[in-house]
Amino acid sequence: YHSSVSLARCYWVQGKIDEALVIAKDLYEDTDSGFTGDACRQYAWILRSEGHEDEALQLLDRFLKNSTVHGPQRATVLVERARALASLQQLDAATRDIDEFFERVAVDEKMKGGPYYRGACLLRGVLAVARGDRDVADAYWRGA
């Protein structure tokens, strides 16, 4: 699984977008891998980075609606969906997803401090700045 994710990223870096998307989609559709949340995030990230924000958001919405994945995998998909929502200027919805992520972190301290936690702190700060609340942004950025 992880070597396939790395290969998809390498293809993306090399500008071989179609190849990267095929691998990412295959990983996402492989429901037996045990990594469906991670695969969903990777696929959505490539879609979003290539300007397909709406498609990425639909993918993330479907995953969160239909998946039985809980815990950290689900929480990190919320961060990816918040990124997609923010890129579409849906700031209220993005803030709700990030806030739900932080609610989950409060229940599961193991999630605190990881890369998705730091990314959520940074995005939450950006969303606060967009609302003109620099003090809230600074608090989240210090937490990253």
C-alpha cells in the first residue's frame, strides 16, 4: 500500500497526473486494504491540487457519509475535506469540519501533535484570519 502511495506522489511530482490519479483511485477503491481513509485523502489531495476541487469534495463527502471508518482515519479525512471546502471558499463548512476534528482530538489525545493536527491548527488559523479574528488565529498557530 505505502509503496503505491509513494508511486502516486512521484508521478504527481513528475507531472504524470493521469498515472497518479489512476493509482490513487485504485487505492481508494481497494476497500480490503484497511487504509481507506488514507487512500481517500490521497486521491482527494491529487484531485484538489489539479484544480478538481468539486470532485475532491464529492469524494470526501461520499466517504464520510458511507464509511464505517472511525477514529483517527475519519478525523484526518475531515481535515482534508476542510481544505477542499476552504479552496472553494466555503469557510463556514470548513470551520465546522476543523472544529469537529478538534472535538475528536479532545477525546483521543494520541491524535494531538501529529501532522494532521498541525495542519488542522494552521488551517483553523487561516480560517480565523479570513473572519478578521487574528487573536484566535495566533492561538491556533501557537498550538501547531
